[in-house]
Amino acid sequence: MKVKKYVAPSMTEAMQKVKGELGEDAVILNSKLIYTGGILGLFKKKNIEVIAAIDSNQSQPAQIVKEKPQILVEKEISRNSSAPQRNEQMEKEMVELKRMISNLSIQALPDSAQYPNQVNEVIQQLILQDIGTQTISDIGQALAEKWRNTKEDVGKQDIIRWCKAELLKKISNVHFGGISFQKKFINIVGPTGVGKTTTLAKIAAEAVINQKKKVAFITTDTYRIAAIDQLKTYASLLNVPVEVVYKLEDFKHAVDSFKDYDLIFIDTAGRNYREEKYVNELQQVIDFDAEMETFLVLSLTSRESDLENVIQQFKRVGIHRFIFTKRDETASYGMIYNLILKHRIGAAYLTIGQDVPDDIEEASSTRVVDYLLEGMGL
């Protein structure tokens, strides 16, 4: 087996390099976001690192596609390195990973042997993006049926467009988009460490600077002094007032004091919301019956199974839409699609860094699906 590591500024360029050298039969074993270069830790560049493999007994491409020079040099992982024993173990692990991926493909797509290579290539992309097995099976069967029923010549781009249409159809009745500006209270909830306060500040900055809204902040995060100070810093920059509340009576008093404001953003404490008691505590502080939009903030670096537990707890108080953070720290977006499809709850925003107010983008079904198919050349 030939295993190589590629680094490129985007997934599209990384996939082009893989296909150009290893060919269409290459299997992607792993991909992740990395940071390179910079001076004293600043001005680092984001790159995508992809590890790909191909059986050594498979025919190689007749002609290597020439690529533009990249910032980082590709480094081959082979048995001839200075640590042969370690690389031998790595190669065994790569072989096992490839076997697992192949098995998953067969399980998700029972009739894969009857499908054209273009369909299997798209299905491999969905597997790489961690899309759910049932969804992959549904998409594969739909694409294969359309391919069989199409009399004209079908190219790769046709298959990709069909796949995009099928993915969009599955979530066509789910509502996406940012705050509606129709409700006064914007409630930001979620587990610890997902970036709730920073996300709140980004959305509030849009409301203040671009929408010219009169905005106020309420925080229930009384567990960490640093959290209150952080929100007060953002409030000072945006020139908006802040109230700290400890119980429901405090919350109602703060609401009354801000009755003349257009929007009130509520920052909540980060807790282990997989446990029911913490959601109960939150209900004792916030009046969820108010004219409120509640956004559940979830990190894309978390495990999907853990987030499932959090979602189930917050469904008791109502979730209007998800906000997914740390998109810049992963190259796999299938979890976004899986959660939206399963719970029929759309996404409001995706965040891509710590900068306020820049590193945030409004979500849409098209944007989510485009991320899933990133690198396919559409």
C-alpha cells in the first residue's frame, strides 16, 4: 500500500493533488485542519492535511497532473524512513482503516457493485464527511436509479448535482437563518467551552452596527467571574448595558428595566447539560415562556453522541435553531447535517474563529450541503 500525506490551502486543492498523483481509486484515510508558518505565533495560515492511500498493485495514473507549487512540501510516509518499525505499524493501521471504510461503503450501499464509479466517488465523499449510514444508503440508491433512467451521457458533475439536490430535499422543510428580529429575547444556551459568549457578541454586533437596534445584555453565568468580565468587555465596546441575574426574580427585574430596548441577549452559564439537573437550574433563572428565540450552541469538535444527549435535554425548553461553532477546527461537517435531519431543527449560524464580529456566517441549507461536497469540484 502506498500512503501519502498532502497539505494544501483548501480541501479542493488537496483532493486535486491526491487524484493527480494517486488516481481516482485513492482512499482518503484522514483529514484535518492545521496551522503553519507565522511569526511568534501570529499570522498563521490555515491548511488542510489529507492522508490518502492506494494499493501498490493498482495501476498508477498514466500521467501525473502538474500542480502549482504549494507552501508546504508533500512528505511520503513509507517503510524506508528512519523509523521503519513505527511506520510499519502505521501502515498496518492504514490498511485496517481502509478495510473499515470499504466495509462501511458496502453496508451503506448494498448494490454498490452495480453503481458507476462516479456514484461510488460521491458516496465515498459522504462517508468521509461522517454522514449517517441510512442517509448514505438513501442517497446512493437515488443516484443509481437516476443514473439508470438517464439516457444521456452522465458525467461526474451531473452526479454531484443530483447528490446535492437529494441532500437538500431531505431537509427542505427545516427552517434556517439567523435571528428573526421578530422576538425581543435572544437566548444563547449550550455546554461549557463551545463559545457562547463570543458568539453572542458577534450576533449582537450585527444587530447594533448594521441593524441599528437598541440592544441590552443579561447574563446568568454567575459561576465564572471571567465570563462576566468578558461579556462586560463586549458590552463596553458596543456601548450596551449589562445585568447579572441569579434567580428568576432578578431576571424579571432586568427584563422590566430593559422594556424600551429592541433586543435583549441572554448569556447563560456553560454546564454539563447532558445532566437534567442543570437544565432544571436554568429554568429556575430564565423565563422561557417570554417572547424568546432560543439558540443551542454546539461545537463541531464534540462527539455527535454527546451532543445528542444535550439536545434531548434542551428540547424540554424548546430549541429554535442550532448554532455550530469551531468550523475552522474541523474538515468534517456531516454532524451538522445529521443533527438537522434527525431533529428537524435548522441552523442559524456557523462560526469560523474568535474575531468579533467577523468570524461568523449565517447558515442555510445550501451552505451546509456545499460544505459536505467541498472538494468534489462543483
